[in-house]
Amino acid sequence: MFHITREGELPEVELRLILIERGKDGWPKLDDDELKKRLEVISNSVTLEELREEPDVAAYRKFYWGLGIDPTKKRPSAEALVRRIIAGKPFPRINSIVDRYNLISAENRVSLGAFSADYLTNKEIIMRLAKKHEPFLGIGYSESKPCVGNELALVVDDEIIALYPYRDSHNSRIMGDDAAVLFTLCAVPGLEISRIDEAEKALLSEFGNVDL
């Protein structure tokens, strides 16, 4: 069973964990037709101008500003996904797990973290602020980059596995055939808790096989 240990003075956030195991038939596939339909719904549901004004998007931005991070340069992941979809840019296809939870994130405007449970087994997960110049090897990075020192981080064995709500780490990433995946949903001030609830329901509906 996984839990988070809070360390030091942290911003007012609440983290929800959902552990989902691979079913006997494997992880559900995402075919091109389903993806196209869901992307069209997202794209047609909001304009870029309307997106900026959505209370939940604004809550993530305000949270980032409070940490001293410019959300127009490091966008919260949910907003970044929706902006990409609205702009008609190619949706990043990684594997069926990542693709589905990215859709859920965009549909619900909730930034999700996701980690291979095997990588976290028997490790304590700590939530704290990153240290200045602390290295972080994010997904898509060719090498580690230094933290500014005010990011909200999830850490195992002194290794940052996520800078919330921006990017997860390369080492704990979802490979596609994982035995189980640990999802994290974090409620920031101003974010309607119903958004978190709906995103959780969507995860359970999409993947099933839940062990809370």
C-alpha cells in the first residue's frame, strides 16, 4: 500500500492516490477512432480564450504563481494538453496507459501524475519542496536539469519522481506493460473537488481493477 509523507512547510494541497493493477486481459487499448472522437469533443468544447478563464485552469496557474513559477513558461500539464489539442497539434501517443490518462487529464482539466508501481515498491514517497539545483530527470529530458528550488516535488530515495503539476520523471515512467500504476491527483486551492472526483471516476472506469 502506498502513502505520502509530507516534509517541511508545504503549500495547501491535498494528494489523492489511486493504485490500479493490470487486468487479466492486459491494459485496455486505445484505437485511433476512439482517440479521434475524444479529441474532437475536447477541441470543440472550449476556445483558447475560454480555457484561460476556466476556474480550474486559473487555480493551477495561481498555485504556480504562488510557488514563484511562471505558468506561461512551465504550464500545468492539463492545460498544456488542452492547448495542444485546441491548436490541432498531434496528440502524443506513448502507450495505451499514458494515452488514456492524458485524455482523462485533458477532459477533466486535472493534472495527473502516474508512476510504475514496481518502481515504487518498498519505497517511501515524500512530498516536499525541491532544493535549489537539485537534479531532476523528467520525461523527455536528455539529461537531468537543476530545480529552481521552489517546485512541489514527489521524492523516493532522494530521487525526484515528479514536479507537480508539470512533469513526471523518466525513471518511474509508465512503460505500457506495467503490473500496476500509481496515479496521483492533487487538489490545489481554488480547484473544485468535483473535478478530482470526476477524474478519479474516469480512471476507475477506463482501467478498472482497483486497489485503493
